[in-house]
Amino acid sequence: MTHGHTRTEVIDRTMVRQRRTSLGAFLTLMVALVGCGFHAKAAPTSTVKKPVLSVVGFWANDVSTPLTALYTHPHAIFEFSPFWYSVTASGSLKSHVNATILAQITKAHIPVMPLVNDATGTQAFLPSKTTRTAAARAIADMVGTMHFQGVNIDFEPSHTHLRTELTAFMVELRDFLPHTDRITMDVVPHSGGAYQYHKLGPEINQFILMSYDEHAAGSLAGPVAAMPWVNNIVVRELKKVPASKLDLGIPVYGYTWPTGSTHAVTIPYNAVTPTMMLHAKWSPRYQETYAHFAGHTSWWESLQGMSQKIALAKRDHLAGVALWHMGYTNRAVMQLLLHQIGRQP
């Protein structure tokens, strides 16, 4: 497949005439928001079909970025995965639950899979069986008490010397949870062998590939998730994980760098500035949007880029896509999901 083209559904001439007004309004909205050549067509909506991909919506617990777009399009995602818990060195859990958001998500009937990260940054609880077991039990108890659908494990950075302990922890977590509860795990590209996939596979429902931050804070300006780079890491991951267990991470943001600097500032998609849009160009090589202006360089994932990532996930028959994160979305992003993937169950 040539990465410069997205897959679209063929709509016959009669259907086009019937939907000319609504399609025109949708494409006008896309062009106005993207400003850089998004050409995906709306899919027919006469029947509701099971989506070819599931959609995970992450959330960074940033109350400054509201979830308005999600509340108005709740069926655009399959499950909501908010960063609400952290594991301490002793194996206990720190809670960051936002009760207001939880109430709204529950009201919208969106399944919740809270993200659990490592509070220490070194996975200090993994080496000891005592603290490892304590952490697994605490997470399982939390899922049961809160009536969540499961849990997302996000331990970063991954530590190769703890791969055996990480596997042991995931086995214990699976044992503590009913098998009706889902476990997903975020995996970092180029992890240096930190994941024992052949042993983790039976314990985990989905692996979520963090296919973004190719360039970020600490690097010079460049694409956040260039299509050639994403394609390469997906090919590599599929040698270890079956497509039916892999979700593709999609960034809903970008970065701005002062020219020649490695200091990057995150730019959410819904906060792309008029100046960035005025100077926006599409890179045929990297298939991502960028802009040079006022001594700065910006790269970000536009709707066109998101659409191409969705097309890649379809092409490789992956299980789904995962957006980081929902606070960076807007109405156009949610409509893109509904039109390119479909209504989630």
C-alpha cells in the first residue's frame, strides 16, 4: 500500500445525490479545521455495522482540557482509559480519580479501563515478590470495588532487567482478576527486549503500541509519528504480537520547537493556533503536517494524518486504535472516528 493514500468507501452516484448537502457540510468542516488537504469521504450511515476497529480513548486527567467532544459523541469510542492510579514502591495504589468525570462517563455508558502507571519511574515494586503481589492485589481490588471493566497497565520507561518480574506481575494480576475483566498493556517501541511477549500474551487482552513521539522534547524538530516510522514499528511488533491483540496508538497533538532547539512545547490538536494553520503544509515524505513561522517549527497530527493511521490499522487487520488523549480532541476528531471506523458498541 502507498502510504500517501487513505482507504475510502465507494459511494454510488445515487447515494451521492441524496447526501450531497450533508456531505458538503462535513467536508467544509474538515477543511476549515485542518487547512491542509483532508479528503476522506463520509461513509454511508443507512445501516449500523460492527466497527472494524475498536477505539480506546486515553485521558491524562488534565481538568483544563474538557471532554465536551466525548460527551456529545460517546459512541465514537469503545472504552475510556483515564490516568487515575499510580503504584508506589510498597505496592500500594495512589488514586487520582476525578469523580465528576467518572460520573459523566458512567452516565454516558462508556466502559472504563483506568490507566495505572508507576509512581517511582523505576518500577521499584517489581523486584520483591511481596510488593509485586501487593500491587497486583491492590489493582484487582480497585477494579472490583469501582466496578470497572478492567485495567490498563502503563509502566514507563520499560526496564529490560525487570522483564521477568514484569511478566510475573502480569500473571498474578490476571489470576486476581475475573477473566471477564480486561487487561491492556501499553508497550514502548524499541524497548530493548523489555517485554516477554510469548509469556505475556496469554495474560493480556490487548497490547497498545505507543506509536508516537518519534520526535518530542529532547530532540530537534521533526514529525511526531511519521508514517514510514509507524509502519516500520508496526511490522516489527506484528512479529511478536498477533494483529488481533494489537492496538495502534494515534497522537492527537504535536510539538512546537524554537528553531535549532530541543525544547518542545506540546500543542493539543484542539489548540492548534491560527498562525500554525496559516503556515501549515503537508509533508509527502513523512505524511504529517508541519509549519515554519516566527523562528519556530511545529509538527502535529492533523485529521489527514489520523485518517492515514486508521487506514494502516485496517490494512494490517489490527484490533483497534488508541488516541492520546481525549482532552486534545474536538468535534471534528470524533466525527472522523465515526465516519472512518463506525459507531462503537
